[in-house]
Amino acid sequence: MADEARFGARGQRLYDALTEGVTEEARLVLAEEAARVADRLDELDRIIAGKGVLELMRFRIPHAFEGGDEITVEVKFDNVLGESRQQINALRQVLMTLGVGKGATTEPEQTPTKSPLDELRERREKQRAGGS
């Protein structure tokens, strides 16, 4: 993993699982983005639970306190749940692009079941063949 890519615990697990034995650059980039989204989802979950602080924005207010005036800065994030849903969809799309879960979603082939009419037809054919 490159030095510039630092992930949280969940993001690191996902990145490691997606990149094991992978050398193709495009897949590595997608895996990195998937790991970042996973970490972002963890952060959003903490915020939704009231346990985290959204660290997406920093304020610089030069000379704000020189005149002794009091200032108030109010920042609202009203769409945290909506953002979480968008991040889930983004992660789902990246994982689909990488082919994750394709093997798990395929159902084993089943032998076609015979209808009662098919069974009746077979019995009649056997009777005719045995009786002639």
C-alpha cells in the first residue's frame, strides 16, 4: 500500500481483501476508493449516533479577535443520513465494478421439476411400452 493512502480499521481490511494478489493499477485505485468510502461510512455512522465530529471542514478567520468583537459561526449538516445512503450506493457500485460478490449471488443449477402432466405422460408411455 502506498504511503499516501491511510485507512481506518474497516477501510484497511477492505483494501487488503480487495488487493490481495492484484497488480492492475485500475483495480488498485478502485480498491483504494472503496476503502475510503468504507471509512467515510464509519465516520458518518458515528456522527449519526452522536459520537463523532464531522471533520470535513476547517475554518480560518484571520483577525477575528483583534477588535474584541464576539463572532458566532454556525455550521449545519442537515443531510447526514442522505449522505450516508449515497456513500453506501457508491461503495456498492465500486464493489460491483470490482466483481465482489458475483460468485456468492449465483444460485446453483437446479434440475427442472416435472409437472404432474409430464409425470402422467411418462407413466402412460411406460405402460404402453410394457404392454405392447
